[in-house]
Amino acid sequence: MFRRFVVILFVLTLALGTMVPALAQDVIELEAWVAFSDHRYDWAVDTADRFNALHDDINVTMLSVANYDTIVNNYTLGREDGAYPEIVQLFDAALQFAVDSNWFDFAEDIIAGRDEILGHPVDFDDIIPVISNYYTVDGVWASVAWNTSTPIMYYNVELLEQAGVMEMPRTWADILDACAALQPLVDDGTISACATWPFSPWFIEQWLAQQNEYMVNNENGRAGRATEFNLDTDAYRAIAEFYRELYSNGYFIYEGFDQWGPPTQSFTSGKVAIMMSSSAAARAISEGATATGFTLKTTGMAYNQDAPDGWVGNILGGATMYISNGLAPEVQDAAMAFLLFFSNTENSASWHTASGYVPVRNSSIELLKNLEPGNELLWDIPSGARVDIETNDWYAAFPNFLTASTQLGTSTVNNATRGSTYGTFQQSRPYYGGVVEEYMLNGGDLDAMIAETNAELTELLQEYNFLFADE
Amino acid sequence: MEEIAYSVHPAIVTLVGALLGAGYFAFLRWQTQAGGLNISLGVGALAGVIGATLLTAPLGYCMFQADQKSEDIIIGWIAVLLGLMLTLNLFSMLLWRYFRGQRLLPRGDTTPGAFRGRFGLLYAMTVLSPTILVLVFFVYLPMVDTLRFSTFLARFGAPRTRFICVSNFSRMLADLDYHSNLFLSFALSFGIIIIAMSLALLIASMLNQPIVGANIYRTLLIWPYAISPLVAGVIFSLLLGTESGIVNRVLDLTLGVKVPWLVTVPAAQISVVLASVWNVIGFNILFYTAGLQTIPKDLLESASIDGAGAWQRFARITFPLLSPFTFFLIVTNTIYAFFDTFSLIFVLTRGGPTESTFTAMYRVYVTGILSSDIGKSTAQSLILFLIVVGITIFQFRVGQRRVQYGNY
């Protein structure tokens, strides 16, 4: 009796197993990998759910992957054995790899001149130019912009005013002056030091762009494939010298290579007056400042006042959404429709309030300046849901959130500020970051270090090109 | 066919192998006075030829070609030496068995309970096959791939690869940064092993005392080992941050000082050692506690009746009897220190400041995983593998003589 029961159960299970997929066949399943696991991931899941509610026949599932590096690695390995998502978020440094791997269909090719896809309008016209230019490869829009950031300065207003600094610093010289003025507060133990920020290679890239300088040849790899590094420049030297001056005067607390947590902690707890960080941290830093009880003010990333062209502009950072190639046309369209929804005016505005990543559209900025009740744009972190922004003008109420948009919006678009693109981007970061780190901490022969590193990086780049470039 | 120009002709390499093999076997013959000289010389020469070609011939003797750099030729000779070490040892063992009239291959276990009879081997293999399959697919085949990739310029996702002979290795030979990575691996490992083992022995000895709640202490002390090195790194980065770390907070409040634990030399190196020690010490305590319980009480009692003090009992009885455990722990701790600490370093210092905690294994991770430069990183991992195998063989040779496996 029992045996018969088991057999019947087995047959039933088999039958169900074959029937359920048949029933569900009409729904297009899409998987999207994103490199967040905090409230930013919650926002993405919520937005995917909103999209799913609009389309009975599409189901987008978000999957959280540890970080940008891991996502690239996992996707690469996934390609080897055929288990990869339809949509993947790749960070800026992976742009060249995304192009060279031939694993993605470019957004502009998928859209192919259409005005809308599955009811979601295609309007890339109001995307901020420096953003659209970054992800344009050979004149083709490669991926859909989502989380876009840029470095900005964060100031503790009370501390600076206590030291008599009434104007927020804008240049490297301003920062050094402010630090000299703040030194008495350090000496009497009120604060630990004048400034701290993550020692990240990303800032070095930004400062090169600000000074209108290229990281690699062929105009940052934008005019043709990059084949050589371009570290032997006054701009790069100036960055090393600035760090050295900050550090050797005791103005700057160094918390390790590419460590983001400790500097943020020091600043938000009021122990340091000046910090630089991604605009993506604006939301978290604002809340930290409020909790500690100081007034936060932001400005654009400090620049080298002695650069021949002054401040030219900044590069964006962050990541974009790519669509895997080889999908069936209806799946490809579903993925594209989702990304259009994901980055539309309302969602781009809401995403900005959730994090501090800049809204990629000018229309989103306009929307945030002219709010109405029932907007449901503010991401409420504790409840994990959208609520109304209860003000007419988000930027009037939260002026620190406008800094990043202004910085990118006023950037001159050229091949320095479009940022470099080359295959060994992520591999090279510790090298050119390491030279500045070594010089900051120990001094030494900067020219010799630059020459050696430039040669090493060029060799790595040429090896990469040999494996990837078209013959 | 075009003639390939060599700076060292393969024939010479083979001849050198044959001569070295014959010489070594003649030396063995002279030392042991066993068997015939001619057969020794013959087998020695054969072993030498196989050894010299084992690692060089599959690569087409590329490292000895005229267009290679002097470093490549050095790597070539190292490959010859490694091949010789392997074959000479194997053949001398076989010859020794032959001279003593034993079967060349051990016959297998004939004690009761072994798999015998017509289907014995088949049955044994069937039962063993899951293990063997797992080993083959997840250990041996990847190792073969590692060997192969180490001679290539290769990246994940690249449409092509390029055979570059032993350039990945010769580049390391010339790379001063890599030398300091290796040196650092040895130095940090030495520190980790010495501290983790002596401290573990001390703690285990104290735990062996009859105290109230010994079981609870034991559990709590072993617990850090259950934590992965990565998580240990996170815990220590929260403890040791310059401005926001708990340790500096306490130091600042009590002594008014802040130590830049993770961003200065040698504090960063000391921090990495201490964090690793904390991570691995539970494992050592576990084994030492077990070891101490195997030491016969009557031996210690009679020693104390004879007037031996606590230190004498420890030095003359306990420590020597613990030697199998010590030996085992040295081997496992070496492997931990060399291979497992990279994730801890990744979280704690990113190899910094200025590469002062950049160990050789961390380099493998950065090159292979973060930069997907798999040719170079497999070559680096092979070097590490050889080093750890070398250390382990050395430990077995030196250690085993002093280890006492008692029948108590």
C-alpha cells in the first residue's frame, strides 16, 4: 500500500513538474544582477516590482551580487557555462571589457530607431551630455545609465567657521589654507585632523580629467584603442605633490588604500572637518551629519588652481545596465522596456533621493524642483517603500543634493572628461594609485616611480590588446 | 621545415640529464654498496633522460631557443632540475626494491578485511569511485589546466590566448616586487606559526587544568576558527581603524595615544599577523587539548614523585610526547599562513600600505581574480605550490626524526 502511494506521488510530481512550466510559458523571465545589497538594492527590487505590475507577461527578478568586481567575475564565469542574467550592472571601469567581450547588445542597436518599446518611451535627448557621452562607444549608446555619481566635497560648516573659514574651499590651495587655519583645533584635541577621504584611484582619475589631461594615449582611448599609458604628465605629478603636502603637514588622515568606511565614519562623527566622497554617499552622510548635529555643506570636487586650463570638468562614476546578447527578440525587448522604465524621469528622480546618485535626466531635476503631493518619489529607508517628498522643491530643501548634478552639468564635454577607456582599467588602478600612495607616505624619486609604473602599465595594456583587439 | 636555433640544444639538455642521473646513481651505489654498478648507471642515465625532458619537452624546449632571454634559460634549467628530482627519487626507490628482491610495485594490503578475490579490485574501485571522480574533476584536472595556463598569456573572456613559453615565470624571476612579496609571505608565515602555536600550547595547557567550566572556555576558545579569514578581517578592521577603531578609542581614552594600526609599517604587518593568529589559534588549541589528554597521567605522576618540577615535566615529557601534534600543526599552519590569509589581508589592508602586506598569495588573487590575468596568476600559484611542497618535504625530513609516535 505504502509503495503504491509513493509511486503515485512520484508520477504526480513528474506530471506537475512538466505542466507548470508549460502553463507559465507565456511569462518572460528576466534576471538582473546588481552590485548593491543595502537600501539601494531594496529600491531596485521595488522598482522591478512596479514594472512587473505593469506587465503581466514579464517578470523581472533582481539578484544582489557583492560588489562591482564580483559582478564582472561572476558574469564572466557565467558566460563560460551558460548561466548568466539577461541584464547586468557593470561599473565604469568595465566599459572597454564590455565592448571587447562581445557579450552584449548595445542599447541603441536594440532600440533601432523606435520611439517606444512595449509602451515605454525612448527619450534619450534629455540625458545629461557628460553622462551620455561616457557610455557612447564609437558613436553608439552602449548601455542604459542608472547609478551615476561624481566626487564632491563635504564640509562640516561649524568646524570651519570656528577656525574662521567662512567660504567653503574650492581649490587645492583653499583646502591647504583651511587646514592651516584648522590646525589649532587639531592641537587642542577638538578634532583629529583637518581632512580625510578614501584614498581611491578614482579621485586620481577625476583630477586628471579636471586638469584636461588623459590617462592613456589616443585621447583616453576615445579616438582609437589606447596602446600606451600617459602618466608622465604635470597633472599626475601635481596630484602626487598635493597629497604629499596634505599628508606631510599632518592635515590628512590616511586610512588605507581604497578604504571607504573609516574616513566616512571620521567625518560623520565630527572628528574631521573636510571630506571628499562620491555623491552617492550624500544621503548617508547627510543623515550622519544630522545625527551628530552639525551643518553639512557640499561643493564640487576641489581642483588644482594652477592647472593651465583651470577646472575643465569631471568624469562620471558609477555603473550602467547592459543587456546580454543572443536573446530572443521578445526577451530583448522586454529587457529594454524594463531599462527604459528603470531610468525614466520619475524613477531616476526617486533613485536620486534614495542615494545621492545624480538623476541622469534633466527632466528629473525639473521634476524634483516642481513637486506635487502624491509624487511618491522619496525612498524611505526604514520602511523600504516610497513616500511623498513633502516640499515643492527638493533641491531648495536639500541643496547638498544639487552639487553633483551641477558639477556634471557644467562640465565641458571632451575626451578628458569623457574619461579613459581601456581594457586593463581595474588592473591598473593599484599601480597608479600606488605611486601616489608611496610618494605621499614616503616621498622619494617621483619621476623614477612614474617612469617605471608607466612602462609596466603600458606592457599590461599591450598584452590585453594582443588578446582582445581585432587583428 | 625551418631549423629552430637554440642557445642550448635539446640534445645537450638530455645529455646533462643522463650524466647527472648516472652520477647520482653511481653515488648511491658507492654509498650503499648494493647491486651491480652497470645496472645502476644504466637506470640512472635513463631516469636522468626522462627527468630532463619531463617538463621541457612538452613545451618544445622553447626556453632554450636562441630568442629567449637569459632568465628563460635559467627557468629552463630549474625545470630540468625539478624533473630530475622527481624521476631520480622514483627510480632509485624502484631500483632499491629490485636489488632487495621485492616486487617493484607494492602488492597491496593482504591483511584480513582487504578486498580480495576475483572481483576484489572492481568492488574496491566501485566503492572508491565517488571520491576518485571528485578528486579527478575538482583537483587533478584543474591542476593540469593550471600547468597549461601558466605558459600562456590569457585572460577571462578573451577570444584568444598566446603561448609565451616560460615568460610568466622568468618575469617573476626578474621582478623585485614579486621577490619582496615572497619574502613577506615567509616572514609573516613565520610570525603567524610561531605565535599561534606557542600561544595555543600555553592556552591548551591551562585548559588541561581541572577548572570550573573548562568545557565552556574550550568552546569559546576554539570558536574563532569557525570564522572565515574574510570575516576575521572585517572584525579586525573594526577593531583597528585609526580614527574609528575600538582599540584606538580605548587607547585614546586611557593613554591619550592613537596607533595607526593598518596604515604604517610595521604596525600593519603586526596587525595582519595578530589577526591571523586569532583566526587560526582555535584550531591549534583543539589539537593540543586533544594531544594533552593522550599523555599518560602515571608518567607525569611518577616524574613528579621523582622530583621533576613543572617545567621539567613539560620540557622532558609533555612537549616530546606532543611532537606528532606539533608536527601536524606546523604543516597545517604553514598552509594556512601561505594560502588562507589573503582574504583577511584583502579586507584589512588591501596589501598596503605601499605593498607592505602584499603577500605572494594575495598577489595571485589580485592578478587572477581582480584583474583576470590568469596566465600570470597561475604561474604565481604554481610557484607558491612548489614552495609549500618544498617546505612540507623539508618539515617531514627534519621533523619526522624528532617526532615520537609512542605506543601508549
